Amino acid sequence: MCKACAKVQRVAMARQAVAVAVTRRHWGHILLIVLAILACAPASFATERAGSAVLMYRDSDHVTVWKPVGTVSSDQGQLSAHARWSTDFISAASVDLVTAASPGGYTEQRHESELGGGWAFGEGRRLDLSATVSRERDFRSDAIGLSGNWEWFDRRLTAVAGVGLAAAATGRAGDAQLWRDRTSRDAHVQASLVLTPHSVLDLVWTIQQLQGYQASLYRYVRLFQGDSPLHQTAVTEQVPGERVRHAGLLRLRQRLGQAWFAQLDYRLYGDTWGMVAHTAATRALWTLPGDAWTLSAEGRAHSQTGASFYRGVYQTLPEAPQWRTADKELGPMWTASGGLHLEWTARPTPAQAVRVGIGGDVMHMRYLDHPYLRERTALLATIDLSWER
């Protein structure tokens, strides 16, 4: 695989790794985490990479999310290990909360940790194992994943296959008796083919099966009678207990010149709830003269149909439908986004690199059949810092 194409992928993955969101009073805590990670990394001779990032999300629907992330990794010959920590700090006063149990808004924190390791057991062959724990007041999840990597034809063809298992429980804060369980199983297969010295084609297929409680204990669905503008009653949300999700991804990574690189994605999604989604994305990266500065730009367009049981308004009184939801993300919608990211690389020694990045994205979401929220616009900003040996 060409190094240029790999760099495009690295930048994309780094941005996605910090893709959600802490009030300003936590900046001192975040700074201590950043300094601790970066100070300890060079002291450990085994450490290959350490980094930290902070993402801010703010939209026109009064939702704010801050997310600090810290990562460390080590590679010792055949064995490798990595650790990741993140915390989401969320505050919301969305107009959509009129359909939930907290119309005045809410604040929430989520902590997530991941540990993993890998074993290279031959030329082009590798196994990786990871475990992830996520906790918040009304949700907890434990997950494990196993994947394998194989290379053939002098690394021109790379195959990756993996499986995962997660057990989760959702509840209502303050009610220790009200908890519901959910499990998920997933698998993925990826094939990467080097077409030319400057282009790589990726094909990815994923499947996920979810079983158990998948609704929100906080969300209520309003029921109407005929064309009356006033709802008569509200009932708890209820969705099917099983969902199977499929997704296929086609990706082309291409070097366009000495300093220009590009990536094109198309993703097709479908599930047993009747949703179908199309996503197209493009990324371009330009390394400025001197190789110290890198500028990247990206754009993304997404459209989806709604779940088969989704209704913007349920006009079913005096009956309540078996399946009902007020989740706007299960309805028909489209999204458009784009952004820029600038990264500066310094080399204290020939064998080390320190990278500092800053970026911003604008996202517009349009809900085609939701009575309380028709659209929203969001701003995402990221700051990342990493050390690499």
C-alpha cells in the first residue's frame, strides 16, 4: 500500500476517532490528561505513539458536547498493545425533548475505556483482540472484538476479518429496578487491493445483529385521534426486539501528484426495520512544500428512508400501534457536511515526530417527517496533539 494513501486514511481515522464530545470548567482536567500522556510517552522506550484530542459539537437545537480523548500504543516486535480513554460531556435543551421525560433539558457524562493487543505470527499475518467498557448513569456496555489480518502477493492484496460481541443495559437514572438488556453480535470483512503504485481499492462488508431492548426509557410517543391538532395521550416508545443491519463500503484511495492525495467513499446500508441509506464522501489532502504542513478537506452527503413503523404523527387513537417511536433518527432525513483540517509536524529527532492539528466542520441535518424538529445545523471543532516514535 502506498504511504500517501495510508496517510489519507490515517488523517480520516484520527478525525473520526474524536467524533462526538464537557463544559469549560473541565479544561484544566483535560489539559492535565494531555500533558500526562505526552510526558509519560517518551519516558517509556516501548511506546510508539501517544496522543490526545478534544472535540466540541454545538448545534442550532441547543445541544452541546465536548469530548476529550487520550491514546497510547506500543509495538515490540511481534507483540503490540494500545489503550484509549474518552469522556463525553453532553448538555441539551432540544425542542425535541418535548417528546421525552425531561422537557427542561439534561446534562450527561459518559466514560469509555478500551484496551487491546496484537500478535504478528508470520509474514503478513496478524491477530488483534480488544475490550471496551462504557459507562454512564443510565447506560452501560461491555464489548470484545477479535480480528485477523492476512497479506498476499507481496502485500498487493490485504484481507481483514473480524467479529465482535457486546452486552449492554439501559435504564432510567434514579430507578435501580428499571433496567433493560440488549446484546449485539457483529462481523466484518475487508479486502484491500493495490491497483497501481498510487491507488488502492477497499471493499468492506459488515453485519450486526441486535437483540433486546432498543427503545428509550425516556422517550414518549404522542397519539392523536384523526386530524385533531391536540394529542390525546402519550405512551412509552416501543420498537422491535431484533434488528439486523447490513452495510457495504466501496473506497478508492488515490495519489494525484507529488503532494496531492484523494479518497472517495460510497456506502450502502439496509436493515430489517426497513431503513435504507446512501452515503457518499470525499477527502483530499495536500502536503505543503517542506512537508511540515498538511491541509485536508472533506465533504459528505447522506440520505435515508425511515423505519417501516416510523410515523411523524401517529393518528391511531383509541388504539396504540405495537411498534412506535419518536426518534427522529429513525425517520427519513438527509445530511450534508464539510470541513477543513490543518496539521503541523515537527521532528525533534529524525526518529520522532510531534503533530498538532486543528479542524472545523459544518453539518446540516434535515428531518423530512418530524413534527417538532425540521432541521438543525451543527459546528464541530477539533484540536489534536500526538507524539510518534
